[in-house]
Amino acid sequence: MAGLRLGPLLRYVDWDRGDSATVWVESDRPCTAEVRCADGSGGSVRTFQIAGHHYALVPVTGLTPGTTTAYEVLLDGVRVWPLPDGAFPASTISTPAVSRSRTASRTATGTAPGAAGAPAAARSGPELRLTFGSCRQAAPPAGRRGPHGPDALDTLASRLAGDPEAERPDVLLLLGDQVYADQLSQETRQWLAARRDLREPPGAQVADYEEYTRLYYESWLGPEVRWLLSTVPSLQIFDDHDVVDDWNTSAAWLAEMRATPWWQERVVSGLMSYWVYQHLGNLSPAELAADKLYAAVRETPDGTDALRAFAAEADADPASVRWSYRRDFGRSRLLMVDTRAARVLAEDGRAMLDPAEQQWLRENALEGHGGYDHLLIGSSLPWLMPPLIHDAEGWNAALCRGERGPRWARIGEDLRRRSDLEHWAAFPQSFAALSDLIEEVGTGPRAPATVCVLSGDVHHAYVAEPRIPTTAGVFQLTCSPVHNSIHTAVKLGFRLGWSTTGRWLGRMLSRHGRTGRPPLTWRRTSGPWFGNQVMTLALAGRTARLRLDQARGSGGTARLVTVVERELAGPTGAGTD
């Protein structure tokens, strides 16, 4: 009898018709995976095989727009989800109403949440509720003193499970470092030691696809996060730790990694596992139907070779694949941007995005301009950083390309790796191009109410606003980590980076690097906050509200505490504090 190894994860929910979704599962053997909903909708599909593991992305059709329905998962006709001893409510699929109105009320019908045909929970409020964050370690890495504190996703799950009236996100945006291939828990290190000699490279880090599967089990099998991911749709993108710290930081770094005996298997396995566990679920049914690789792995008894060839080509020629994607949620548009694999690393032409990726971003931001109220750009790496860090990264980029001679170039490369100087500011032309695009989109009578760059990575949260003459409110919204920690010295460094003293130091570095002033200036308008946290954007018409929740407490007393709630845009689109 087939068993459920991981999942279910609710991934895509249709926002055009409100009648379909996809649910991802991993089973322990080949089988037919089925999703059966309480309202009579559902779907089934045969699993596909990768490296001895079996997966399915089940298309669910026949859903009723504007409702919430409970569902169960069956493998070869046997129910495997919900778990027989599960302590959480039934997993549900909530669909948006086809009309723009969100006035459906549970109270008016008297039906219970999760019952067949029940109106979607909390739909009388915002048109779109999007919760985001990044950097989640399921368990602290081996050798770290003390725990990370409460997990923001676990506490979010407890809030939603314990209070049927709690505002539920329409989508959960995970902005990178969903797994840490280079920082393993003690339990995973022991598991690796039982399978290979950790004295051999890459040591106590992930080496191959099988070891990546262990990371996903550790990250997604906890009862709280497992239930959360089964009932709140998620969209995901990688950052560096999904492969290795500072992935693609520079051409010199990449050359050194490719010279090692273990790197090729690591990066290929990382991209293979990302495609299976994260990327597939980002795609709509139409995109899946047009995906030749997805068809290939499903048509053969074992899709490993096809996926391995794809991943190897993606590493050798990043322009051969696009990891970025677009989702429209009513009148809100999300562009999730690959800021890792799509880089141009040559020092004389460094770019965060290669030309095709930059063109994709521009075209999708401007397509239908005037037809959406909010533009959200998902970038794992922040666009607007503390000014000192921005200037330090621009200075470092100038050193590395030889502005102060070969000796300083060598110093710059070493400093770049030691200090993680690889955000948008480290790619000055890309920073300017993104800034120009945001100003273009946000200016004039067709401008949306807001343009928001959603980011993580830097292990603190803040809101920054550029000083540019746009009609739209423009915001850098940064939230990290979901479950991790930050050294006290780094925390002090970020505080210094936002200070007046930090701005002065940054100008000194700019003068030494001969970089000139940035093409725009900005100010921090909220934060910084440190802790395990998630941000939520509530978008309705041309209004936008932001809330930051932190996980506090310990054990059974851990809960989410709202730290700040503020309006970003009112009905006319004007931003306010």
C-alpha cells in the first residue's frame, strides 16, 4: 500500500475563474494520487519518478468560486491525509470570488468553515492578503549555541488553526532559503555520517539529490508547517542557501567552485530538487501543460535523466531556463524574479539579471499598465538597503572591476565573499535599471497605487521609501528571517548602516571607489525589527495596508504578536505613515 512521505502542499489556486488548484505530494512508491474535496470537486494523476522518489502535482478542478472546501488525499484509493491522529483542522482550499466583490459572509449562510460550499473565510475584507518572509531553518545548525526561538510559520499555523475567524492569507510567499544545503542540523549531520564519510568533500553539507530530499523532509514534516502548507497556497523562489552560501557571487567564486570535485553534483542536485519541490508548484495548469520537461518526466517510468540533463544545462547556460514567473491576483500583479541563477558575473559587465531576464521583467511590469492597482516585485535580495551597506557594495564592485588597481581588486574580491556584498547595489547598472523601471511604472495617470519590492535575506525587517517623483507609493518591504538568528555584531552593523554616521562612512567609501552618488536616495520609514517574523500585505482596490508579526514566547506559549500595522496607500493611492 502506498504511503504519503511528504505533503500535501496546496500550491496554485486559480484567480481568473476561481475553479481550480494544484496540490503537490510525495509518495513512497508509484501510485495514483487523488485529491477529493467535500464539495464534490477533485482530481487525480499518476506519480512520476525522480531518483527513486515519487511525486505528483494533482490538478483539482470543479471548485466553486468564492468558497472554502475541505479536502483529503488518497493514494491508490486509500485515504492518507488527513493523518488519522492529526490535531489540526481539515485542510481546505479557498477560492476567490470571480467578481471583484469580497462580500461573501460565513455568518450570513450559517455554514461552518471547511464545510462543502462554505463561503471563503474572512473574504469580506481585503481583495488580496499576501504573507511573506524568507530564511527558515527547521532546526538550528550543528554547533550553534541555543535554539533560534519560535518559528514564525509554526506560530502562524497555530493562530489559524486555533481561531477560525483569524485572517487567513490568500497566499504565502517564501522568498528564499527554504532549505540550507550548507548549514545542517545535528540530526541531519548524523544521518549523512551514516551514509558517507564526512571527512571527504563537501563534508557536512549536502552532496546529492538524495540528501536534498532529507532537507525538505526536515523542513516540511513538522505538524504545524505541514498543515499550514496544506491549506494556504504557497509561491516560492530560491536564494543562495538553497544551493550554497553566496551562490554566484562573482566570476572568480564560480571558477573556484567549478574546480572542486563535488560542486557539479551539488548544483545539479540543488536545481533538480528545486524544480521538483518548489518550482513546479509555482506554475499554472496552462504553464504545466506547455512545459516540455514536465511532460517528459511524466511520460517515462523514470524521469531522472531528463531532469538531470535539464539542471546541468541550466547551470552551464542560465539563459536556457527561466525560474522567474508572474501571477496576477485580480488587480494585483506579482513578478517573482530570479536574482541568483540569472546573473551575469563578468566583472566588466556584471548584472543581477541577464538581458533576457531584464527584458522579461520590463515587459511584464508594463504589460497592461493601468490595468492593475498594485505591482509587487518579489526579489529575494533587497533593492534598497541601509545606505552604508549600499555604498559599501558599490565601492566593492568598483574595486573588483579594477578602479583602484589589481591589489585593491584582490582585496575587494576577498571582502565581497567575507561580507556578502552581493545585493542589487553590488550590480550598479542593474540597480539603476530597476530603479528606472519602478519610476516609469509608478509615474503618470496610469500608475498603480503602489509598487512594492518584497525581499528577505538580511535577517531583519524594515520599510524604506525612495525619494522619486512618482504618482504611486513606492516601498521596499523587507522581512527576514522566518526562523533563524542574527549575530549581535551583524545587528549592530545594520543599525549603523541606517544611521547618520553610517551615511557619512558610505560617502567616504564612494569617494574612494570613485562611484559617484546613487541614482536616487531613500529613507527608512519603519523598523528595523529583529526576530522571527512575517509581513502581510492587505490589498483592496487602491488601498494597501502592511502588518508585521513576530513570533514570541516558547514551547506551547509561542504566539504571533503584531509589532506594527500601517497604511501604505489610501483610496487615492497616496502613501501614508
